[in-house]
Amino acid sequence: MRVRVLGCHGGETPRHRTTCLLIDERITIDAGAVCRSLTIDEQVAIDHMLVSHSHMDHVKDLALLADQVIGRRQSPIVLHCGPETAETLRSSYFNNFLWPDFTRIPTVDKPVMRIAVREPLSRFHLPAPGAESAAVAPTTLADGEYEVRYVPVTHPVESMAMLIRGSTGSILYSSDTGPTTKLWEVANAVTDLRGMFVELSFPNHMQALADVVGHYTPQTLAAELKKINRRDEIPLFVYHLKPGFYEQTKRELDALNLKNMHLVELTDDFAF
Ligand SMILES: [Zn+2]
Ligand SMILES: [Zn+2]
């Protein structure tokens, strides 16, 4: 599984981009930096978008992407969202006021984007190109085929962490979250976990704010990691630092001396 980092920060400046990962050229995790990172042809190649939650730094490029690929694809791009995120996208985003309803344009039968509601703790199958999706993903996955599991985490809105299993193993993406439990229980039962992308947003002195808005600081991240079995063996990829406090947060992260940890950068391109 190839994971290309398009955005890995909790805000945007000329040197920082909001969260967006590209898996094997045709699946994105979130949509914080699709359009400024990919060529038109690369944008048109996206078939599935795993949308963790409705916050703007994770959904902002859905709007421009929909507009950009219209007339250039045979099938809708599928947005996989939890029920509350789906409702927010319908009522407050593709609502014909903030942006046209691209889930009904150009026609209801063949729209640019289609919303697929994914219940908390559900598993779903993303088929290889040209294949049919199955109700239950096979135990052994072919190249280009995936099983995704959404696990709700701790944030002011519904926020789904996700485990993505491909033919070469699984990766974890925490989504935006404060201290949480279920995700680590689920992760501890995954035997082929190759990497964990875990958020970190604010420095320690902003703990009170981080608690209110559902994010980690270095000290809460350190406590969370103790919940993970085999933590030192599984590579940890930290993302979502706020640009305004980047250097301080990075210093506090470095001081934790975490084994097998990498602070994600925009040029990163991983193979799992
Ligand atoms: Zn965020
Ligand atoms: Zn958020």
C-alpha cells in the first residue's frame, strides 16, 4: 500500500497544508489538500474518499474537486462518511447555497459525487477498479482491493478513525481526536498493522483548549500510546500540528523520545 502525503497539518500557510493522504493513487483519506497537490489527471483518478469528519480542514477540497472533475469521470466519486458527517455535508455543504449539490449534478442518476453512509464500527469493502464491491470483504485481498473499518473517536463532532486493510497489511488513521478508548482496543486486535497515523495538534500549555476541542497535546499523546500493545514495533506517524505552534509542539514531541516515530512532512511517500 502506497501512502502519499498531500497534507499533514492542522492549518494552512504557504508551507503547511491541511490533512489529506492519497492511497495507491485512487483513494484519499480526507480532503484538506487534494486540489493544490494533484494534477487534474490525478484528481480525476480518485474513486473513493474516506471522510473522517465534517470539519472544514478535512472537507474543504471536496467542493473544488467536484467542480473540477465534472464531465471527466464515468462514475461518481464515492464519499464514505459516518451518518452525522453525511447529514452535515448534505445540509450545510452541498446545499445549493454554500456550494451546488454535486450529489445530484449533472443528474440524480449519475452525479459527480455519491455519499455512502458508514455506521460506526462498520466494515466495508472497496473493490479493485472495475470489480463489484462485496458485502463482506474477502479474507485475502487482491492488489487494489481494501477493507475499511470506521471507529468513532473523541471530538466535538462525529469523528471516525479508520483501519484500512490492503493486500500487504493494515494501516491506522486516528482522525481528529482527544483521549479515546475504543480505537486502541480495535487496533490491539489487528495482527497485520504496518503503521499508525496519529494526530497531535497543540503544545502542552494549551491543554485546556485541546481538551475542549478534542485534540492531543504531547502529554496526552504519550498517555494514549501506553494503551497500544507492541507500540514500539509499529511505526508511528504523527500529523496535524498547528502551524502557529509548530516548533514548540515539535520540541515537546521530540522530548518524549518515542521509538519508531516520524513527524509527517509534505514530501513523505510511504510504502506499507
Ligand atoms: Zn483537523
Ligand atoms: Zn476536527
